[in-house]
Amino acid sequence: MNKLEKVHITRLKGFYLLSFFAVGSLTPLLSVYLANEVGLNGFEIGFIMSVGPLVMIFFQPIWGLICDWTGKPTRILALTTLFAGIFGLGYVLFEPFLFLVCISVGLAVFQSALIPVSDSITLQYTTSINANYGKIRLYGSLGFGVAVFVMGRLSETFIGPSVIFYVFFISLLFAAFLALHLPEESSQKKAKLFSGIKELFIMKRFVVFLAVTFLIFGPNLANNVYYGLFVEARGGTYTGIGIAFLLAVLSEIPFLRLAGSWIHKWGLLPITLLAGGASLVRWVLYFMEPGLAIVYISSIMQGFSLGLFIPAGLQYIKEVVPVHIVTAVTLYSAIGNGFGNWFSTFFGGMIMDTSGIYMVYLFFGSLSVLGIILTVWLMIMEGKTGGQPI
């Protein structure tokens, strides 16, 4: 690896660190803030937190298309990162429910570009220089985990819980500047826009894996909304919530590093199955109302679930549709980060309001069971075709 490649890798790591530090500052503690500081009920919290993922369903593919049209994904990433930070400050300025919904929508429009566009840039660059995506993406997990811990501590000081919004803005401001200096994607492989989308949806492997992502990855993302409330219900404070998130997210790092070798040894779908199984065990455990010490210990299971699913999922999409990488990644992200996240968050809020926080995790577990069944079915289908397109 030459000096320029090392510089680009460092910038990519820095962007993931800052952008996920921002998200880790806001998302996990926002539901607690809305409940304790604003006084919203479970349905209102679930609605506000689910609006973002719903908006992402539509806007993540749009940002991918805009990157295709302009051929300037780094500039698109920088602008959307900056505006996401600005909209995050809106939570400090307004408290009426409808205003908060509008803030959530505006934030989601721009934040929806961060993950798929940065992942697309990183995947293409790491492929071109034969680098490991997981070893870059782990800096996102590091930033997220440290942010939740630090914000949990700061929220209990004289600064108060509103600190999460200011840190969100500052982190994304620096991330936006860094995005301008990321390696630009090559335009040589750009495909015709709508023909590419049409081809994607006639690929059975791609469509089935989208369903797997919806069922396994969606609840894992929705857990970021309800995990703070769950820890609080088990007797945790703001600091306790931060510790739980720190343990959970930092556990992703070793698995992100190991994912490449494990995938090479056992294959993409077996690793996906392992991630789904770990998710199921975790949700069932939380449904059983464990003690706070068990919650802290079991949080490391997130490493098995997200730490393995994230690189395996992206590499599977790359394997199935290598030519349409930008469009495929944005559609994949729209299903997992968007539709799956929205579905699990919205209905999780309704379940929490009527049956309590523990039933939310029974709901998550039920979705994971379906995702595991689909993964096994996909493995059987690929076994029969020898891995050929189906």
C-alpha cells in the first residue's frame, strides 16, 4: 500500500469514526430524551423514531441515483452530512409533537445518504486496492460506542441531555469537511439507471436477501431506539445506558476484523445465519427480563449479530450484483436501514405502548426466526444450483 492509499484509508476511517460518533450521540438517547424531557408517550416516541427509517426507504435510492447522475458522490456525501447536522439542532428548538415529526423527516432526508454513499465509496476503493472493508467499518462501531458512553455521562452533568444534539452537529460538521477529501469513485462502471434497477429486482438471490436483511438487520437497528428504554426499565441510569451501548458496539470491532477470514472459511450465508441466530438468542433473553448485570454481559452478542452481518451482507450484495454497486447498495440499505428499521421501530412503539418494553423483544425475536428460515432456504437453493444465479 503506497502513501496516497494510506492517506485515503485514514480519511475513510476518520469519516466513519466521526459520522457514527454523531449517530451514537443522538439515536440511542433520543427516545429517552423524548420520554423524560419532552414527556412523549410510547406511541409518539415510536412514531417520531420510525419516521426517519420510513423516509430513508425512498431517499436512500434517490441519493444513489443522484450520485450516478453527477458522478460526484463525495460532494453529495459532504452536503448531506452537513445538512443532517443542521437539522439535528432542530430538536433543541422545538418541543410540540408535530414540529418534532418535521425535524425527524428533514434529518432523515439528508442522513439517509450517509451510510449507503460512504459504504459505496469505501467498497469500490477497498476493492480497487485489495483492502479489507471490515477493518475500516469498525471505526464506525468504535465511534458509535464511545459516543453513547460519553453522552450518557455528559447527560447527567449540568450540561443536561440536550448535549446530544450539539455534539451531533459538531461531529457531522467535521465529517462533512472530511468527506470532500475521500477517494472519488470511478465513473467507468456507471450503468443505465432504471435498467439497473429493473435487473436487480429480477434476481431472486438479491430479492430474497433483501427480505433476510429486513427481518434480521431491521430489528437490530430498531434496538438502538428501544435499548436505552430497556436498560432503564432494568434499573439503569443514563450512565448505565451508555455503558450498555459501549459494550454492545465495541463488541462489533473484533468481529468486523474477523469477518473477512470467517467468510472466506465458511461462506457468506453461513456467517449471515450465525448473525441471525445470535440476534434471536439476544432478543429472547431480553424478553425474559434478565438482571442488569446479565444485560451488560449479553450486550457483547451484538458483535456476533451486527459485527458479522454488516460485512457479510454488503459482500453478498457485491457478489450477486457486482456491476450495479451504487444502486444495489442504496436499495439494500433502503430495505435494511429504511424499511426494516421503520417497520420494527414503528410497530415496536405500538407494542411497547400496549404491552410493555419486553414484548418488543419478543416481536424482534419473531422477525429473526423468519429471517433465519429464509437464510436456510437461500443456502439450500444455492446448494442446488452450485452458486449460479437463481
